[in-house]
Amino acid sequence: MLNQVVLVGRLTRDISVNKSDHGKVATIPIAVPRSFKNTEGTYDTDFIDCIAFDHVAENTSEYCSKGDIVGVKGRIQSKIVEEDDKKRNELEVICEKITFLSSKKQEEE
């Protein structure tokens, strides 16, 4: 069996690291454009929240900012969320590695 995902996209906001029972954690939201056009002739974009822990979260927060392009390698994890007495299954990407591909600062220079 294999559970592995690779994403390349832009950060949609600056990252902040929080402390939890499991150590340091950060939600890293990225925008990933699709590689094909929709029926209107434009490219759709998927907005995906990735969860990073400890040094991966800290490094991303320290070296990356909104608009930077990152590569994410990780796995998909499901969890059950309960709202208004209804249970639903939610998917999230757990980051194993984040590669800093380009910075918006570099592009402006």
C-alpha cells in the first residue's frame, strides 16, 4: 500500500507556529493551480491546508512568506469532525518534507 502526495504551490498566507500536545504545529495553506483548463477556458486552483510539525513547521515559518512557491511531500490522513451533532470525514495533508522553491523577494529583484 502507498499513501504519498506531492504538491507544488504558493503559500496563501504567512505561517505561524503554535504549540500543541504533540509539539509545535503549523497549518500551511497552499494554492495549487490545476494543469488543465475548465469549460470556461481558465485554470482552476485548489486551496489545500497542509499540517507540519516541529522543525518542518519552524523552518517553513522562518524562511517562507505569503506568495512563496513550495513543494510539499507528505501523506493524506483522514479524521472525523463532529459539528452540530453530525459527523463527517475530513482529509488533510501531513507534511513530511517541504522544499522552498522560490521566494517572491527573489522574483522582484
